[in-house]
Amino acid sequence: MTKISGVIIAYNEEQYIAKCLESLQGIVDEILVVDSFSTDETLQICEKHGARVIQRAFIGFTDQKNYATEQAKFDYVLSLDADEALSEELKASILELKPTMDGEGYAFNRLNHYCGKWIHHSSWYPGTKIRLYNKHKARWYSPTNIHETITLDNPKSVVKLKGDLLHWAYDSFSKHHLKIDTYTTLSAVNYVKNKSKKVPYTKIIINPFWKFFKNYFINRGFLDGFQGFVVCCMSGYTTFLKYIKIIELQQNEKHHLNR
């Protein structure tokens, strides 16, 4: 029987981490939480659920997840965010797999809960992610240290499992907007830092509109009601905000060089 380490990185995650930990019970053979010195009830909740906790300062998501993977006792790692949990169907898929597990990586769909509703369409679903992997043949990677993904030695070896990874994305529109502001700033800074080409002004108009149209109509975001409409609007807005921040940074850089 293959043994699995359930691995979570956390910082002030008291709102959802209990759901995450409870969903791992009976599925994994150890639970490891790498915490960045939480000041809320996160540590007490982890201790209550029998998790092994390591404290480490947060540098970036990619770095923290690779460190957490390295600390796992077992070769196979099931990596969850603190606001995620395994669905019952996904639990059954993993348990069925454990006796014969020998692949490099296993992927499954992620279902997002957004402001009171599960989002089943637009670009948010299925949102397939590799989260169960052999730690000796996989590594977290991101060129910007955000939006990190698993890279495998053999990408074609991925096996898709049935069931959803449940993700409590946002419980308010304001929190979503704040995250968009943070991520678009990081994306714009990285774009300019890499000396990428200038963004044509036409992209500010065309790309956000196309992102909304594709997600709302082609990917049927309209079937998710009001929340689906907001998700699609926010998606277009994210594209718009990223481009205007890039243009602003490039203009400031040009002004600085011409002084």
C-alpha cells in the first residue's frame, strides 16, 4: 500500500483549514503544514487534527511549496492549499489508487466556490490541476513565484482522477478585487522586468472584451447566474488592469531613462 503525505502551506487560514484537514483524514498517512508564523487560530486547528507543523518564513508560493514537498516523509505528496478540500468522489479515487500507485503525477478538476455559489463554467472549471505526485519526479515552478504549477520529469505521464478538488475562492467581491490588484501588479512588474515588448493600446480594448466574451458566452459562464457574470467581468477587468499597469511602468521607465 502506497503511503501519501498530505502537505499544506498556511498563514492565518483559520477560516477554511479545518475543512481541508478533515478531508485528508483516512486518505493520507501524514499531514504536514508549513506555516508562516500565523497569528490567528491556524496552529491550534492544525494541532487538533494531528498535523505536523513546521514554521518557516514566507518568501513566495513556489519556494514555500517546494520546501514543504521536501519535508514530506513519504515519496507521494498530495498538495492542497488551506482553502481547498477533497470531494467525496475524489477521496474514493485516491483510495482506489493507493494499492497500485506508481505514476509520476495525478491530476483532477478544481471546483471553485465564489461568493455563495459553486462555479461550473467559464474559465474556472474544470481547471484541472496536478496535486498528487512523486516528489522525486516533480517540482513546483513559476517564473514569477505566483500561479505556481507542478512540472513533471515526464509530462505525458499524468493520470486524470475522478472527483473535484473543492476550492473556497472568495467569499466577497471586495476580496476578489483586492487579489486582482495585487496579482496584476506582480504580473506587470515581471513583464517589464523581463524587458518584454511594448503593449499596443489596441490590446487594452480588444483583449479584455474578448476574455469576457469567451468566458461568458463560449464557455457558458452565463449558466452560473449573477456570480458567473461577475467572474467573467472580473476576468476581463484583470486583463485590462494588467495591461494599463504595464504601460504605466514602461512609460515611467522611459521617462526615467530620458531624464
